[in-house]
Amino acid sequence: MKLLSEKATCNSHGQDSSYFLGWQEYEKNPYDEIQNPKGIIQMGLAENQLSFDLLESWLAQNPDAAGFKRNGESIFRELALFQDYHGLPAFKNAMTKFMSEIRGNKVSFDSNKLVLTAGATSANETLMFCLANQGDAFLLPTPYYPGFDRDLKWRTGAEIVPIHCSSSNGFRITESALEEAYLDAKKRNLKVKGVLVTNPSNPLGTTLTRNELELLLTFIDEKGIHLISDEIYSGTVFNSPGFVSVMEVLIEKNYMKTEVWERVHIVYSLSKDLGLPGFRIGAIYSNDEMVVSAATKMSSFGLVSSQTQYLLSCMLSDKKFTKKYISENQKRLKKRHAMLVKGLKNAGINCLESNAGLFCWVDMRHLLSSNNFDAEMDLWKKIVYDVGLNISPGSSCHCTEPGWFRACFANMSEDTLNLAMRRMKDFVESTAPNAINHQNQQQSNANSKKKSFSKWVFRLSFNDRQRER
């Protein structure tokens, strides 16, 4: 062990998070309709498998692209030999046009400002390397994607300071929450380099409002910092209100000739909208020439294969296909989302109202034995081991309120989702009365002194948890 680096031996990757532990339990006992019908159903994976038939149909109708041919002639040698890390121009052009199409062609993108990366994970880390030094901080609204603790911090040495959002307003970003996070970073002697948001949100499944985007732009303007908008789920919006990109607001508010124009950066990927996480296609879009230059150089450590770029340049250039795919995919997401919400409601469980993404933010606070994160973990373990569903506890997403969970719905068949809902309903019916009786007993037996002590213990537990982060 002494011969290894500190990076290799440190425990800051985040692999011990309950988010990843749930995956490990699923992998030990995966559900299969025939081979393992009592296994764990994977509801912790934000993967879009609803429109694979559309992709496979296009491949069948375009054998030249799939066979690496152009006008009937093989270009295998051309693709297999060395390629510039700037990427294939045809693919970058197709990618930027697709990004515009996803946004209703309300904004356009310049392929010269696009940097290709091996997925959004690489894109976000690369931006950290470009914008922050080791020990500098980025502010992130809670709850946020658990993988950010790995993607943004592990190798870069950057820090995350939470912007605490509350269920009282649907976890919306407020001016006071932004200012409190900024002051908290200053108290910790951290230099704040920017704010990172996911729009649409993972795990909330909601889009940022124009007011929130304007608030963020005003905030970074006043503080002289950056804004990263991770828009990886931009094509998954299936309900009103529609998606508004930060680029659209930048133009509307005439930021083009200001410094803010160069301090806003977009992350995108085809992993969610097209359901191609295995292809590892991510991108950084920035108006800052130095960021584009530096990120392009860094991209040599995680390039997208030329074969992948060629295949998808053909697919994304087929506008008849992309138009049909975007529309049909959103319809299927809407239908599947409704199935999950209805199934949970039948089990007596509500969800945060959402309009995008591959998941729902599920409210199980009424099923907790007590109002703390230990109770949340106890409930989570029962759902994983006894019910056989891998969902993500809110604490893994740094939610400040115990009892929220993220449940994914687009990575399984309808039959599997229906089975998951039946399991959950059976569980709630068997345990909810006990939980309610336990809560009623606590309320009737507790006096005001005990209540005050309980609140103090909860605050202490919460503060300790914050220090661990």
C-alpha cells in the first residue's frame, strides 16, 4: 500500500455511498422474469430503454452507416487510423444542430465552441480542471446527482458546497439559498469559482424556470464567478412547462457582450436523450475560447471513437429520423412516468410534480419510523432487501429532508414496472399501520421537553453529517 499514490488509496471516490451500494446489492441478486423472479428490480439506474426500437429500425434501414461505408465504399481504414482530438467535423456539426433541435431551435450552437468528451462525466470533470484549482468550490443546489461527488471532486480536488433547497417550494432555487451557500463557503475559507446546476434536474425531474435562470445569471454576474448548466436531460421533457436552456436566457437578457457570456458553460450528452450511455458521447459548449482550447487538449484523455462519431453523424443528420425520435420518445416517457406516479399513488405514496427526466422524486416521509436519516436508511434497506427494489435514498443526493427517494422508470419493461408497483403496495399495506401507530405513540408519550431534546439531537446528527461531506 505504501507504494501507491494518495489518490489510489484515498476514500474520496464516493463508492461507499448508498447510491452505489444499492447497485452492488442489485448486481448480487438481479431480477429476471424467468431465472430470478424474486430478485431485486433495478430502479436506481437512470437509463432510457424506451425507444431502442427506433434506433434499431434506423440502423436496419441505413446499413452503410452501421457497416462504416460511404456511398457503398468501406471507410473502415479511414476511421481506424489516427484522428485529431478535435473530433470529426461532420459529427460536431450534426451534434450542435441536434442540440438546437432539442431546444426547439430557439438557440443555435457553433460547432467551433463544442468540445467532445467521453460522456458527461468526463465533460463535468474537464470543466472543473479548467475553471477551478484544488480546494476551490462550486455551489450545487440540493438534492443533486450522487455521482457529482466523484465527478467533480475525486481527481480535481475541487470542493462542493450545497445550496440548500426545500420541499416547501418544490426544491426551487432561491436568492437567499444562493447567498447562504456563498457565505458558508467563505466561512470555510473556500474560494467560490462557480455554480453548477442540472437542468432538467436529476433527481427531481423538474426544469428550471426562467426566473431561476435569471436569478442564477444575476448571481454569477454580481459575484464574478462561472455557471455550468448540465443539460444532459434536455430532450426528456415530456410535460409543460417546456425546457428553457440557459443559452436562451443569456441571449434574451442581452448578455452576449458582457463577461457573463464567457462564464456560462453547457454540458450535454447523448446518454439520456438517445439512450446511448455505452457509446460515451459527451460535450462541453463554451463561449470562452480559452476554455474551449484547454478542454480540447484535455479531451485527448477521453476521446470518442471515430467509428462512433461517424455512425452518429449519419443518424443525427437524418432530420426526418431525429424529429420522429424526439417526439415519440417524449410521448413514451410521459406514458411511463404516469404509470409510476399512478402505481405509487395506489400504494399511498406521492411524488414531487415533475415534467422531465427518467425518474421521480418520491415522498416516503410518512413511512419513516422517525424524522431522521437513520430512519431513512432503515426504510431504504427494507425496500432493497425485503421488497426487492433498488431505489436511491435522498441522503445519497444530499437532500436535507429525510424520507425522499429517487425511483427510475425508463430502464425496464412495463411488466417489470407493474411488478415493482405491486411489491411496493404490498409493502406499504403491511408496514404503514405499524409506522403510523409508532408515530402516534411517540406523539402521545412525548412531552415538550423530550420534543426539544429530539430536535436538538436531530440538528446535531445533521451537522455531523454535513461535516462528513
